[in-house]
Amino acid sequence: MVAAINPAAINAYAQAAKMGGTGEAAAPGSSFGELLNGVLNDALKSGREAEVKAAGLVQGKGDLVDVVTAVNSAEMTLETVVAIRDKVIAAYQDILRMPI
């Protein structure tokens, strides 16, 4: 039985591999903290864009397709942040279980 590949998971991992959503891979000298900072900034930016587009739609100045696209993008970015958080917590727990 072949497991189905979740496109959302593929997109989340692809976004996590990019530095701050700029489309460029993380530089060899960049730190993990810089990567997290970029991903979090991208999540905040996507959320704000979705809110602005939704407010524009309520005022009659927006397009429903743009709002749905922006909300979907914000959701994918949030899923990326949650996936990274889960991996960091799992790694930390593995370190705690190591014998001294």
C-alpha cells in the first residue's frame, strides 16, 4: 500500500528550506536563528496581507479570489512554522533522552 503524499507537507518543507520566503536558499554562513527569524517574518507578512485583503473585500474594494489566495498563503506559512516548531521540540526531547 502506497502512502499518499500530502502537497501541503511538500510545500511546507519547501518553504522551510528557503530563507524568509525570498526564494533564495539559506546562505552557507547563515545561522539556524536567522532561518527561523526569516520564516517567522514571512509568516507575519503573509498574515498581515491576508487581513488587509479581507478588510478590502469587506469594504467592497477587493476580489474574493485574492482574499482566498492570501488566506491560503498565510495558512501554508503558519503550517511551515508549526512543522519547524514540532521538529525543534522533537530534537530537544531527543537531546534530553541522551545518556550522560
